[in-house]
Amino acid sequence: MGQTIQWLDGHAPTIKSQLVRSLAQNPLKPDILEEIRTVTSTEVEMGWVQGPFTASEMDSELGTESWIPARRFGVRQGAKVRPID
């Protein structure tokens, strides 16, 4: 069962901290990270996505610190890496 909006709003800072710790403890493999960066840069150039943004920039843009980021990672499929959001 999903969480309520109120629960997520109250727990957003903790969830963000846990994600940052998780990223530090479990970094992407360098080759996958580089391919994800390349794909993401292309998506920004094409206007499909915006960013990257710092946490402070997101707080300011959204007018709140109660937001939860999604980790972007890659899955190797043959010779390519597929970005997953």
C-alpha cells in the first residue's frame, strides 16, 4: 500500500538523506555512469529534460524542501546502457 502525501511530505528530508548516503555507498560503475551522463546531456540539449539541479535549486524552484528525488541509473542491454529513472 502506498504512503499518503502527508507521510511523504513529513519524511522527504529523511528520504533524501538516505538516498545521498546510498549513492555514496553504492556508486554506479564508472563506464555506466559515463554513458548515463552522455545520454542525459543529450536529453538536456534536445530540450527533453532540464537540469542538473542542486538540492537548493530544487527547494527554491518548488518552494519547499518536501520533495523526493529519483535516482537515475543504467542497465546495460547489449552494447548500450539504458537510462532508468
